[in-house]
Amino acid sequence: MKVIDAKEGLEILKVAYAETVKRNNGYWKPIASTKKQLEYCMAAILKQNDREKLSDIMFYQYAVHEFENSDPKYAELLHKAAGVVDLMIAEKI
């Protein structure tokens, strides 16, 4: 992913979060976990929490295993959000 600023990164995370909320049909672990992880990432990019757990983020795995075939547009959003997390870990955002 090209280097982006925090504002662009936050927008990508917000879009992924909004799409995740739309898919929240109760407590299906991949969706519930993705939602919680995206909330953490948005707070981290806004400096409302620490970034210690960014390396534990794993919603990109759900994108591959759960959504890539059944919902490729959503999987692509999660891949983009994972790219933002990678930049955050590398301290480029």
C-alpha cells in the first residue's frame, strides 16, 4: 500500500467498519471480531489508545478465509484496512 496520511487511513477504516456493521447479524465470530478490531484501530489512529496490540490484528485472515469468495468487495475493504494497520505498525501513519 502506498504511504497515506492518518486522515486517509481513518477514512479507509471507517468505510470498512460501516460495512462490517451492516453485516452484523447477531454474533457471528468473524464479524464481531472484525468490528471490535476495527474499533481498536480507529481509536489508535486517533491516538485515543496505545498501539501495542496492532500486531495482534487479524481481520485480514477473515477476509481471506470467510469473505474472499462469498463477498469479494467486502474482502477487498478488509484488505485495504489491513494495509492501513501495516502502515500504523511501521509508524508511517
